[in-house]
Amino acid sequence: MIELIPGWDWITVVGVDVILKNLISAGLAKPAVLLMPDASGGRDISLQCLNQVGGPQDATYLAIDLPRYISSALRVAPPGQAWGIAGFSEGGFCAANLGLQYPRTFGFSGVLSGYFTPSWNQLGHRLVSPFGGSPRLQWANTPDYRVTALAPAATLPRFWLGVGNADRSGVREASFFYALLRRLQPGVTFRLVPGGHSASTWRALLPPMLTWMTRGLAAAEARAPAVPAVQPAAATARRGRHRAYTAVKSRLDGS
């Protein structure tokens, strides 16, 4: 299972479905279920997959509620080592931050042209601090800082980093995070491809990232206990819980 942020942009912008299908046909990647949630909840909203103080709890929705529901409603591995998360641009920050915040949910994290220090959230025409002025919350959700605070034996997902070589700020930020991360993961991948901060760059990064991640997920799932089939009655009940999740998120998002 791979959770892709920011949702359907993975199909309309980079064509992840076609790329993965071709990689599988060529024997390069392993089959995987792609989960593409709406990470923001509407136009002119940028939540950075964070729990907004006094507002939408996007991190909880994406890293706890949604994986819990999907793994109970579908015959897929439970959240953990056989789950991955990936994102580009703001979604790259999401993949890095949620991977570090929720290592029991995600075993692999693919960061494409991401950043590693959160900015302000956008709620309509307003820019607001996600953390309500709390330095503690801000540092906890800053991947650059968080990897320096983790012990060498800490649990964290396997990381894959990629960026276009003409994206100067992206290369600088990814290189800095890579240097910090190598203390915990000496074999972490850092890939540069020709291009800037653009869809063509992400399309070039996708094949090696998906090859790496799907193989890792397949190996992790092979080591996990078998997942029982979902019984019809249980599935019906879980659909009801999903509607409740959707209703709660809609209220939080103000939609």
C-alpha cells in the first residue's frame, strides 16, 4: 500500500497509474495498491498534512484514521512496514514529516522535490500558523530538526529522496536533510535528475522511486502475517465508520 500526497494530482499531473503499470509489466516494480486522499479538503487550502491548532486535524486523518479504515475494509496489509507514503512539492514535506511522526504507520517514505521546514498554512485568503504559536509543535513537525533529535536506534521509515538538479533551493534543502539523515540511515538514496521544480522532474523520479518502494513493500509484506478476508457484515460496518470519518473531516475543513 502506498499513500500518495497530494491525491489525484498523481494521476493528472504525473500519470503514476500508467508509470506503475509499465514498470510492473517490465518486471521492474512489484504490484501495489495506490491510495490517493485529498490532503487539503478544498481549493485555496494548504494544510501541509499538519494538525492545525484550532482547526483541521489533517495529520491524524492521513496517518491514523484513513490507514486504519483502509486496512480494515480492504484485504491489504495493516499500517506498518508494508505501508509507504510519497509526495512531491508540498506532498514531499508531507511524506517526510508524516513518515517521521508516524513510523508505526509507514515503513517507507518517498520525498520528491520536498521541503523540510514547514511554512504557514493557507485557509482561504488567510495565512495562519499551523502551530498556534507553539515552538514545541513547530520543532516537532520540522523534519530537519526531528532527525537530529532522534537516537541512532530510533524507528523510522526507509527514505528515498529525489530532486531536479536545476531546482537550486530544492537541491540545497534535500542535500541538508540527506546529510542529517545519513547518521540514522547510512544507505539512504538521494537521486538527482535533469530538471527543475516541475512535473517533468517528478515523472523522471517516479520510476526509480516506485521500483525501490514497491520492492521494499513486497518484501515487508512477505514477512508479515497473512491478512484475513473481510467478511461482508464487517465490511458494511466499516463503511459506516468511513462515512463517519468523512463527515468529521468535512466539518473540520469547514466544507
